[in-house]
Amino acid sequence: MRQQWFDEARFGMFVHFGLYSGAARHEWVQNYERLTAEEYRVYFDHFDPDLFDAVALARRAKATGMGYVVLTTKHHDGFCLWDSALTDYTSVTACGRDLVREYVDALRAEGLRVGLYHSLIDWHHPDFTVDANHPRRDDAVEHERNAGRDMARYRSYLHGQVRELLTRYGDIDYLFFDFTYPEGSGGWAGKGPQDWDADGLLALCRELQPQMLVNDRLGIAADFVTPEQYQPTAPIVVDGVPQVWEACQTINGSWGYHRDNHDQKSAVLLAQMLADSVSMDGNMLLNIGPDGRGSIAPRDEAVLAELGEWMRLHRSAIVGAGHAAYPAPREGVYTRRGDRLYLHLFSWPLGYVHLEGLAGRVSYARLLNDGSWLKTSVTDPEQQATLMTPAGEAEGTLTVHLPVRRPDV
Ligand code: FHN
């Protein structure tokens, strides 16, 4: 299934928030540090997201030019950000707040599409069988790891919670399941589609929210594929069928808030990654990890504000745009919306830029210091050129978007 809103939005916000945010050192902290349930409980007991402001979050996403937001309803630690009837391991029990309710209301007030993330993995549930990714995988007594655990009971819990999310919060536009891993390490079993009853879960989604887009991480085909922390090198085509895809990227290398992470991506790099995705008919889902109090880190706010200014200037080259069948110059990418071609230059041209495909008009051009173009074959001063079909018919116009300025040499 395709949804026009998704194909047009091109740009969304991913939000990883939960108990791990208070640990401030990775959303897998319980796993990486082999924390026992008792050791990890301290983050539940102290969970107080007094600065979690869903309205401000929605407005920040909108100001950054994003068309949708995706919030972790439950991550692998099993902690639920909504008022689930199936467990007391929730934000309502911990701090009296249904954060999913606050989130969906705020998004709709800003006219944004509602996305939910839901972990298939659950290290808190007593029936989720211990596997290669489980915090308890190193327990000394192997047979006790799974003593009494019944994956069928966990499946029932999983389906029940998905039903809660898809029946209590109105229309949901997008669901990001996470994740299936059939191959275990060290001989350990992983979790395949059969462990989730993936077909049954997808059928439940179709029954309850027929318009909702579902990702590929149930381990079966659904509506879109999800390259993670890398950029495809071409439009994704499987068996001759162009795929709807969305690259999920962190703003700084971490999904959950990580106090000591300083691998911050610049707004220029993120704009280039976004243009790169759109040039291949893809979306970009950019993640932020609010801290334990629910506040967006100032360093993330600053990057999002700069990215929002770039989107204010170049929105027309991103929203509703997609792949252009012209070979782009080596310094950048093309995106195309209707009959308008946009050139995104990621680096200053080494010399004349060969704008291939603009037959008969702009074929070579030189970018001057003031951002204007010295064209060898067309004199249109407004940085416009006519797109020509191979047969020589005018096909549209080229607008050059210069997201970078020449470094002062
Ligand atoms: O293990 C998770 C990880 O913590 C994060 O949520 C990412 C986001 O796409 N998904 C899994 C790793 O692929």
C-alpha cells in the first residue's frame, strides 16, 4: 500500500524516549550493562518527564519542515508510554501520564501525521524467551533462562498491546515495528516472523487501521523498507518493483539520549542526506533522543532550527519531490518536482558543472562567488534553464538550489 502523504512528506522526526533516557547512556543500556530487573528498576522509580512537552515537540517538528513524527510507544526494555491494561510497567503507573495520548493530541493540533514505533522485543515480559539479544543470555544456568517462559503467551500480550494502540488513539498513519532477527549469534536462536505471528499482526493492523503504513521489520513484506543509518546508492527496486523506503538516521549516532555522545551531525550534512534520499525517491526519518526529563538537548534544538531554516528556503525541492532521470553532476544530486529540476550542490564545483540532460540549453555552467551561474550556452539570468527532452521539446525548467556557499578561500 502507498500513501500520498508519505510520498510527499519526505521528512519525518523519530523520537526515542523511555526509561533508558534517564540512564543517559544508550537505549540498550540494560542489555549492554547486563542490568538485572532490580538494577534497571531504579529508572522506573525515578521516571519523572516533567519537561516532556508534546506540544513543543510537535511544533519543533513542524518548524523543521517535517510532515510526520514517530514516537517509541515501547522499546526493547518493555516500558510502555501509554495506559496499557495488560501491564503496570507504564508511564501512567510511573508518573501518572499517558504520554502517547499527549503526543497524538499535539501532533493532530499541528496537522502532522501520527507515527508510532513499537518494539516486538520485550526484555521485561516474563514469557519473552531469552535469546542472543536478551540481557539474561549470560545467566549461568542455561535451562533456567527459559524455565516457564512461554512465547505463545508473549505473542498474545504483543497482539493485545498493538490492539490497544490501534483502537484507543484515533487514526494512526504509520507503525514502525522493531525488529526481527532470525539468526542468533553463538548458536543462539533469534526471533523470526513466526515468533510474532507476523501475518496475524499485519492482519490486525489492516483490520483496525486500514490506512496505516506498516514497515518491513515484522520480517514479512508490508508497506515500506527501512534502511538504517546508511544511505542507499540508488532508488530501491526489488524484483523490478520500486520500493517505498525511508532511511532512519540519528542526529548524533545514538537513538536514545546519550549524555557523552558528541557525534553530532551538522545541519548541512543532514540537509544533504535528506536531498540525497529524495533524489532516490526515499524519505528520511531523523531521530532525536530527549533526555530523562523529556527535554530536547540544546545541541539537537540548534541543529533542528538550522535545518528548519534550510527547509524554509528549499522546501519546494524536497516536499513532493523525488527522483530525476538526469545524471547529476558529481558534486551533488538532482531532485525533481513536476517540471522543475533542482540541483543540490554538496561541494563547490571543481570547475564547470556538466548539467547533463539539459540538451540544447545549459550543458556547462560555472558557479561564481556570488552564487550566480556563468553559463556557456544559455543566458537566462535567473538561474533558470529549460529542460529539454532528447527529442528537443521543452520539458520544464531547472532551478539551482545552492545549499552550500563557496568556502572562503
Ligand atoms: O535496537 C533498535 C535500536 O535501539 C533503535 O530503536 C533502532 C531504530 O531503528 N532499531 C533497532 C536497531 O535496528
